[in-house]
Amino acid sequence: MDMNRHITFHFYSIIRKISPVLGVFFLTAGLYGGDLWNDAFVEMNTKIDSAQADSLALDSILTDTIVYPGKPLLKSLIIPGWGQYDNKAPLWKILTFASIEIGSILSAYHFTNLGESSQLEYENFADDYWTLEKWYIFTQSHTADLGQYGIKLTGGSHALQLFLLTDSLVNVYGNNFISSNEIDGLYESIANGDVKVVRDHHFYENVGKYNQFTGGWSDVDEYDLIEKAVSDTSIEMLVMTDLKDDYLNMRFDSNQFKLIAKYSVTALMFNHIFAGLEAVLFAQKKSKILQNTKVSLFYNPQNRNGLGGLSLTMVF
């Protein structure tokens, strides 16, 4: 239909260009044929004007009728609501996608900052109240006391990484780093600050999660044994102190903030996808000519959400 439209338009354009020549012809003929030829010339010009106006009207109708979904799809994938605006969709729909976009960005930013600041808070808390020297003393004096509960204070399934600062210690162990399970006989070096615990991600997880590291908290002399149900038939004994309990609560809050930030990023991603799909479907519904438009999702098993991309098919 586009081809027919352009052919019609160009046809009348050609007629318009040669009309002066025809005008001379009709004017000359009018001198000899009277008003009959003049009337014919005026009528021809009127019909040309009418036909050209019809052609422009047809062009306007087709422009309003054919809505190609590829353009609003890309716009909505970039900025949700942009494609809806391009489609001249209702205002509430544009504002909905735009509001979700802004809200998700603000939420992700806010809770990411909260997660990071609270992580720094609990790490500083552990730095202040958990010491390697206190842990060494406790493990040496309480092994038999807690052994009856199956709790290993040393030599457990987990270990801290220690850093040796003096050459004499490095020569003995052959390395700058040793495991906390090799701590026996190093109390003097620990007290002098020649042995430091590596305070990395594993450290901050271990001192709050496992019984064998509870002895490093400064209030460990007032520890309590608490029963925790692991399953319907299994109970785990936890060595807890007030400081350790506060620390665990701080870590929990930080992890929750980060989880909300993660959900916000997920909502942000799906808002782009749904906005793109809606823009295509709305464009297809609005168009009276493009009725064979299909949108589908690519499956990607390597993506945790299973989403690999979008496929857009248009049949003209």
C-alpha cells in the first residue's frame, strides 16, 4: 500500500509540473474555442488539487495507522515509559513504568548504602570486641569444659588465617601465613603482636557463625550454652555471649538490606522487560495493518533468572 501511495503522489506531481504547458494549450484553444476550453482547464486544475489533497490525507492516515513496534520496544527497554509515550499510550501507563523505574533505582541505591554502612558497623564491632589473644586463652582453658557437648574449640572444621610478622616465625613455619589450628605454643608471640589474624570476609563470618571462635569475644567468660533446633530430631548447642548475639543481629540487618537492594535491581530489570513487551503489544493492537507481530523470550540456562533476551518478529 505504501508503494501505491507514492505512485499516486508522484503521478499527480507530474501532472502539476506539466500543467503550465497544458495551460498554454488550453489558453490558445480558448481563443478559438471560447469558454468551453477555459472551463475545461479550470476543472482540470480543481481535480488535480483535490487529488493531491486526497493523496496527502491518505499519507496522514497511513502514518497514524501503521505503528511499527520495534521503535517503542527499544525505547522502553532503554527507559521504561518512553515507548509508551511514543505509542501515545494512556498517561497512567507511562507514569506506572516510569515510577517503578525511579522507585527501583532509589530503593537499590538506598538499601545498598544501608547494607554497606551496616557491614562496616559490624566489622568495626568485631574489631573492637574480638581478639586473637582472648581466643587463645579461652581455647586453652575450656577445652575439657565444652567437650562433653561435642563442641571443638580448636582443630574444628573451620579455621582462621593468621599472619606472621617476624622473620623468626616465618623461618619456623616456612610461610607468612598459618592456620589457627597451628596456634599452640604461640601465646607470647600473639601477646606481643607478632601474630595477627587476617580480618577478611571469612573472619567476619566465622567469629559469628561457629562455636569454635566464640572464645575471642571479650565477654566470653559469661558465655551461655543455648539449644537450637536444627531439625525435628536434632538439636545443636550454641556457645553464645551478649556481644556475639549483638554482632549476629547486626550481620542479619546488613544482609537483609543487601537482599532488598538485590530485589530492587531485579525489579528494575523486569520493569524494562515488561515495558518493552507492553509497548510491542500496544503498538500491535493499535496498528490496523501490522497484525502478525510476535514477541518471545530467549531462555538462557546460565542466567539464574533463565532470561537471555527478547525476540521480535514482524510480518509485513
